[in-house]
Amino acid sequence: MKKTCLTALIILGSYFAQAQKSNIPSSVKNVEAKVDSLLALMTLEEKIGQLVLYNGSWDLTGPASNLDARQKEQNIKNGRVGAMLNVLSVEATTEAQKLVMENSRLKIPMLFGYDVIHGYSTIFPVPLGETASWDLEAIEEAARIAALESVANGVNWTFSPMIDVSRDARWGRIMEGSGEDPFLTSVVGVAKIKGYQGNDLSNPRTIAATAKHFAGYGFAEAGRDYNTVHLGENELHNTILPPFKAAAEAGVATVMNSFNDLDGIPATGHKVLQRDVLKEAWGWEGFVVSDWASITEMIYHGFAKDKTHAAEIAIKAGSDMDMEGGSYEEGLANLVKDGKIDENLLDDSVKRVLRVKFKLGLFEDPYRYANKDLLGQLSVKEHMAVARDIARKSMVLLKNEKNILPLRSTLKNIAVIGPLADDKDTPIGNWRGQGEANSAVSVVEGVKNAVGSGVKVTYAKGTDLGMGERSFLMPLEINKTDRSGFAEAVEVARKAEVVLMVLGEDAFQSGEGRSQVEIGFAGLQQELLEEVYKVNKNIVLVLMNGRPMDISWAAENLPGILVTWQLGSESGNAIADVLFGKYNPSGKLPVSFPRSVGQEPLYYNQKNTGRPSSPEHVTFSGYTDSEKDALFPFGFGLSYTTFEYGEPKISASQMSPGEKLELSFTLRNTGKVKGREVVQLYLRDVIASATRPMKELKDFQLVELAPGESKSIKFIIDDKMLQFYSANRIWESEAGDFELFLGGNSEDLKKVTFSLNK
Ligand code: BGC
């Protein structure tokens, strides 16, 4: 006991001695001891300050221009602010950090956060697109580069990855995540976290990541952003939480909560989620940041009567930091003084924030993430090469009748038509960081770069998609009347051997707040397509999209469809690589493409229901005016070659506790070119204490094969793979029969069975 007190005194003593220099003594090696010693020095106001996150909405490199900014600056100087967001540039973050380091009593450095979602200045495919690559190494590398470019601008904390499982194409933010499957979302999320954070958070070339939005945000009713979420416990645990558990296990530094109310409780005020599950049951030690003003928004939810009440609910529920809402600033001090909240609760939140700051190495050097030397590293050739590589891996070939693709080298006259064909901005996507407007390589440019001088490439826009100014906050105005470009487009198409129709969505049709009730081609695009089709049927649809779209007419009528999402800086070059066969497409859909919007939310991992099918009459679970399945299912994507799946073999038909089974089969490239296949393994638990999906993705492998080459592929089946959140309200496996499915998409699968004994 005596020894402990003495150590604490030494730590504190030396801390006081060094505090003026802003450094915790290097002799105090252990982060927890450092956190505790610092906490012991803090006043109530200083503690609350660590839980306040300001938007840097004013110019920090000059004198504060207005009263609000001056007040905020003063608060920073007084150590009342723990972090800022949207402060960009080495100069601005340095100036902001100086306000704390040169004026506040304890000199606790601030964090600088930013939405680095798919790149900082080199822009990679939108997250839904990069997930279609199923290439975890490539995804990790893109995140590593995004981190490096962030540090070059003083940013040390990204609000990414978004790991909300999302199954509704109407929801605009579906572009920001990894789609409909919890397993795929988990592994992609972990790859991104590794890319941002590296192995050591204190490395000044890595940044802290944020897993968001905790939880259920992607299940907004009717796909309307911020809307209420109805989620049963079973679905919450089996579908929504697994990616967050994986992120917590991967050591994600922070988690962001969400705007939505979840079965009556706003996620920001959800104690079971944040305290009991995330912090207690999973033992996660980072801090929870609120979403933008989501603490204060509990007033609008009808859950808190004012900011102080909102602060009380949020801190008790485990929300540690208040983003821009002002509730903690306004309410926490009185709540403690009035005895409404225990100061220990506050201490826990503060410790979590300090822990991240220590791990980032900010106490050793508060300016370590403002690295001017890296400025030369923005959008450099090497980063662009990585952007092109992941962009080409992300495209999904949905249709290729009579091998219209790759385009033949004998072609002499190619038409590139459509409002997105020469659009240099849409490929940058929404949530574009500091990606420069109009900086992407357009499809027209990419195609021209790829062909020799003997090939005529003619471009016609045909129609505008959006009109007027485009911005992050305002809705996009769609052109519904101007057909003045139609005639030219039709003429260009008539003379061409092949037409590349570049249609889809503007960058500002998906993203936050951009929910839609229609998911077909907006404006006059469909009309233009059908006019062109009348004169030339040799059309490849080059789709640009941030969500799954209704492309049923195109699927029925056109020979070629290539999904390109919004591919980032190198978009046009990557698209040309695929169109001309320089890269053999290998992407697979991370979301189901519906036959019509009425099927949404649509996803492959559905339950069987008690009325799965009966074609003779209507009393089964389906639609009377449509098929119920997807037009293009999850996991689907063609290649310029073909793959043959051999019969799968399982090492035993019975599995006992602690045992593992091996599933093996031979994959053969039966075509004429080298190709890469995403081999997918799905599982069904046939009878369980709570109903299970008809199939669930459990593992996958990327396999590259030369023409004619075969490879033996193995998957290991272990108990963990069989576990689910059962009727006993725990994760466990249950004895009984299981089905395993192997294949190149979620529908064409080969089956083997086994049973688990217990
Ligand atoms: C979004 C978050 C984002 C935050 C900060 C919110 O509106 O929901 O995902 O990180 O703003 O920009």
C-alpha cells in the first residue's frame, strides 16, 4: 500500500515538474499510470473539456473573426476543448494546438478529426465500390495511403470505417459502407482499421480510426436517413453488432454512435449498447464520440427535455465525447455538482479520451501529426497507381453477351455517350475528403488514353443529369426537360461500331441525407438510352453508382453491363483497363441489385419463412407482380474467363466439440485468359433455437488462375463459424445439421452437409 502511494507521489511529482513542458515524464511508461496521474490533476471543468469536440468552422490561422469564434478560441485556451474536427492543414492544426499548449494549465493536446472516408486527396473508390473488390490487402493499402495524406494535413483521427450493415438501396449512405453482409462488412472494416492505424498508433504516419455508427443506423425505416430503426434483439446481435465486435477486437481507437432511435431508445442514449455491450462485455477501452450533435438531438427525439437532461442521459449511457452539440459543455458541470451524475462516470470517459491521446503519442509531441514533410506526398504517382489498381479490382461485370467485352482491338469507331461520360467530378464521389472537384480521369479521357490514333472516339453528352450548383448539403436538381443533346447523341451512336453508355448517379445523389424513393436512372437518362438503342444495339452500359440501382430494362436489352461505382481519381483509366481487357474484371457485388425498388430492403441472407415457395397460388412469401429474388445477387460478378467448381469434399460428416473439418475442392480456369475468382463459402444452420438465414457468408478466398490451370482450395470449418446469438442470448453453436455451399456467387452453389455433435 505504502509503496503504491509512494509511486503515485513520484509520478505526480515528476508530472508537476514537467507539466509546463507539456510532457508526461518518460519514466512513466505505462499508459494507464500516465492516464491516472494526469486525471488526478484535473479540475471538473478540465475533465469536461476533454469530452468536448468543436467543429473548426473559423480560420484558425488568423485572429478569430466573430464573437462565437472568439469565445471558442478562449475555451480552447482554457483547456475546455478536447478535440476539433474539420481543421485542415498543417498550419491550422498547429495554430489550434498552440492555443492549448501555450495557454492552458495542463496542456493536454487536442485530437484533430476529419471524415477521411475513401481517401484524403488521392481518392479511392467509394467504400461500397472498394468492397466489391473483396481484396482486403488492397483495401488496407488504400487506407494506409489515406492516413499518410491526412497526417500531411495535421489530421490524426478519421471518422471511418462506416461498418453499418445496409440493405436498403434507398438509403443514400449505403455508398459509405460495405453492403448487406455482416461477415464481409467485418473483414473490410478490420482491413481499413489496420490500414489507418497500422500496428502502432504512435507511429506518426498512422491515424486513429472510428468504427461507426453504433448502432443500427443502416436499418433506417424506408431507407429514409436518420429515421427510426426497429431491430429485434436477434437481428441486432447476429447482423448489426458483429462488424463492431470485430472492430473492437482489432483495436479500433474510437467508436461513433448514431443518430437513430433503436426500438425506442436513441442510440446515443443507449446504455445497453454502449456501456453493457461495447465497453463491458467486449472489454473495449477506446472512447465513444457522439455523431454530430446527436446528444442534443435527443431533445427532438422526445427523449430529453433540454441539453442538461440530454447530457445526463448520454454520459450515463456511455457516450464519451460530444460532437458539436454543446450539451456536455452546458450541462455536465451542474449535473456533477447537483449529484445527478457520479464524477466517476465522467472520469471513465476522460480516461478513455486520454488513453487514445497517449497511444497516439501526442504527449510526447503534440505536433507530431502536423507533418509538413509529407505534403509532397499528396496525390503522388505511387498513390495514384494504387488508386487505379483498386479501382479496376472494384468493377463488377454483370452481363457480357456474345463477349461484347473486352472491346476488340479491331474496332475503329467507338461512341462514348451520356451525362457521366466526360464527368470528371462524379467519380470522386460523396464524402470526398479533400479530393479536388473535377479532378478524376473521365471515361472519355480514359478511353482516349487507351486507344491508338487509328481509333475514333466520339463523345456526346446527350443530356445533363444534374443542373445548377452541386454541394454537400443541398439536394441535387435533376434535369427533367432539356433534350437538346439527344439528336447529336443518336447521330454519334448511329455511326459507331460500339456505344459506351455512361449513365447512373451523380456523386451527390448518394451520401448523407440523400435518400431516394426511386433507384432507377434519374432525369432523362433512360429516355436517352432507349433513343440510342433504336439506332445501335451494340451497347455497353458503364454504370456509375453509389447504390444498387434498378437497371432492369438495361439488363433485359443490352448486351453488356459494367458496374463501376464511383471509382475515384483514376476512374477513367481503370475503366478503360477493364473495357479493353488490360484487366480481367474480378469484382463481385457486395449488395443485391433488385428488379425494382419495391423489393427493398433486399438481401441474400434472408430467412426461409414458413411459406417459402409455391408457384401454384398466391399464399406464399413473394410478390404477385415480380419475382422475389434479386436481378443480380450478392456475390455475383462475371469474368472474361470461366471457372469450373469441382465437387466439394468434406473431411468428415460429423463434427465433435473442439474438432475442425476441412472442405476442399478444385477450381479450374476453363477459359482463355488469366482470371481472379472470389471463391465464396456460405453456411446454413438447418434447425436452430432461433431461425437462421438460408445462407450466410462465412469465408472467401481470392484465387488467381492462368488459363487451363487448376488449384485445390481448402476451407477450415471450426466451431466459431457455427456460432450465432441463440435463444439463450449468447453466442454458441448448437448440435444438429449444417449445410455448406461453395461457389462464385450467393446463388450458384454446390452443397455438402455435416452435423455437429454435442
Ligand atoms: C455524420 C458522421 C460524420 C460526422 C462528422 C455526421 O453528420 O453522420 O458520419 O462523421 O457528421 O462530419
